[in-house]
Amino acid sequence: MSIEILMPALSPTMEEGTLAKWLVKEGDTVSAGDLLAEIETDKATMEFEAVDEGVIGKLLVAEGTEGVKVNSPIALLLEDGESASDAKAAAPKAEAAPKADAPKAETASAEAKEAPAAPTSPDGERIFASPLARRIAADKGLDLTGVQGSGPHGRIVKADVEGAAPQQAKAATADASKTDAPKSAPASAAMPAGPSTDAVLKMYEGRTYTEVKLDGMRKTIAARLTEAKQTIPHFYLRRDIELDALMAFRSKLNAQLDARGVKLSVNDFIIKACALALQQVPAANAVWAGDRVLQLTPSDVAVAVAIEGGLFTPVLKDAEMKSLSALSAEMKDLAARAKSKKLAPHEYQGGSFAISNLGMFGIDNFDAVINPPHGAILAVGAGVKKPVVGKDGALAVATVMSVTLSVDHRVIDGALGAQLLQAIKDNLENPLAMLA
């Protein structure tokens, strides 16, 4: 019986993806770990590995197909003794309707014998397992909720279920049955989406326009930012930061680092200043976790990177411990791979704080939207020459950068946010101290 190769979930939030490219063809022999395809999620293009061995009998989804649902069949893998004609006969036909005289119960039973439905845990979480593993588990009476998967992203594969003891699984099932049935999750509140598509199209009848199709990234950005603005109680703190000392210090450092091919940007200093500030004001190094606040120990700082059609926020982990040159090199690498959509999920998920810098576009100041579950985001404007009053009361000219700290009031109160912004300002206006 042919084994279905299913569309993988390459990130915790992935529901569908684009099958960008097949790396195998029908008739190829593959082993566990061999690359099968390139899958585009809403954020990245990732390689998909085989978890079983066999011969590719049929490719069910063509290259470039968008909106392929997670856990839907994309190819068939032949087992020993099967031929390509067997795979074609077993290939699922989405358009075929069940016969009118076939009872629904019998249809469901036949499907279950081919590949049991993907199981779920007692709390409703989907358990990822290969079709072959599901069939073996069904034959042995195994409960997959008690099996630890060794495949990609914890997926349960053949090797995980072959040695599992049925009685252990049954015991786990019995224990689970003793607990109260989980309450159904409340339906998420409907988000007002504005006028309907039909209403907008009617409004612009007779006008010339071009429709731009929303890709996965733009849909995700729209959903997350709508959620952020509707559910996060933002408040905003603004400061002006004088950059003359930093600019002079940066010039000296770059002159000394030129032989090593290192050139520090102002953004590198901003990342370092924010990472240190989160250590200086540790209560602000926090994220919102639904019914609690998590205070992080390291400074994991996300930095917004604009790419065609959207943006990424790669995360610089343990940024407080890294040198300016190390942060600069890592940021350049992450930004380059973000623009080619080659970042892995763990490289753009997480963090407690973000930076969005539009200064290079000449923007003086702006308010950024918090990226949940972060507690805050710093919006950075351009450094411009402005008249300032010195400590001696004399009027002078200085390079001034305007910043706005957007803060989640559930996580950080006003006074705490002000302390964090003051620490960021002090670090940038005294750059030499950041190296101490």
C-alpha cells in the first residue's frame, strides 16, 4: 500500500504553504533524510526531508502550487513490491464524490484502513505522524499521544512506533480518560475587516486599477498587525537623543576596524544600547503570555528588516553579551538571508523587544506597532542637525535622533517604560561606556 507524503508543518503557526520546487521526480529512490522539496511558508523557503524510505510513485501537487494545506497529501511513496501503476490507482482524487448508494460509515471505514486520521492529544493539539506510523499504531493499538517523535519537528515516524509497547499506550489513554473533558476553546472574537470585497469593487467600478494578490506573508502581516492594534493596549514614550559623541566614536572605531573589513553602523550601536538597557532595567525585559508575564534573562533583540512584499524581524539572541563587531556581522547575515527568505523559524521567532529603524529613509519620527508577544518596540528616526541648548545655557548645533518607544501596558507600566527609554538614551549618548 502506497505511503502518503503529507504537506509538513514547518513552523508552529503554519496552516498552508506553497510547494515551490520538487527536488525529486517520479521513480526516484529516497531514504530518510533525503531532500524532497522546497516549501514556502509565509516567512521563508525551507527544504523538506523524507521520513520514510521507498520509491517516489507519484507527485500529487505540481511545483508552484499555492495554498497547500498542512497534512494534505503531496506525493505517494511506493513500498516493497508496488509499482507506479499501483500509486496512480491509489492517488487521492479530490474531485471524486462518494457514490450515492455507499453508506457514509462504510466510506469512512475504508479511508481509515488506508491511513488513519491524524490523531490529537487530549487538549486538542494535533499530533504529527507519518501515514505509515499511523497505520502501524492502529494495528498495534498504540495511542500516539504517548509516543515521542524523532522525525523533523517531532514528527512520529515508523521507527518510533515499531518498538513501542501497546500496553503503555493503553495505560496513557486510560489515564487521559479519567481527566475531565477539556472545555471547548472560546471562539475568537470576530475582527471587523472593513467593507467587504464586493462593496469595495462596486465602489471603484469604472475606475482603472490593478489587483494585487495577497501572498502568505502579506496575509500574515495583516492578521498579526490587526490583532496587535486591537488587543494590545499601546502607549508611546518619545525622547530626543544626541548622537555627536556616538558618531565621533563610531568614526574612530571604523578606522581601526577597517583592516578587518568591519564597518559598524549606527543601527549596530542602537542594538547594543537596547540589549544593555534591557539588562539595566530587567523588569522591562518581558513578554505577554496570555495569563502571565514572562521576564527573560537574556536580551534577545529583534530587528525589523524590510523585504519585497513585507518584512522580517530576525532575532539577535544574547545580544548583551556580543561585541559590536559580532552584532554587526550577525545582523548583516540575518538581513541578507531574510531578503532571500532563507531564515529558519527559530531565527525570526522569539525575543522580548524589537527595533524598527526608518532613519535611512529620512523619516524624522513615527510610532511602530508592537510585534506580539513582545513587551515593546523602539521606532528610530533619522539623525538631523538641530539647535540645542547646552548645559551651560548656550545655544549650539547637535545631531539629534528622535525615537518613540511603543509599550504594551499589560507588561510594562509608564514609569518602567520611561526608565527603559532613559537607559537606551544614556547608552547611546555615552557609547564608550557600552564597551566597559
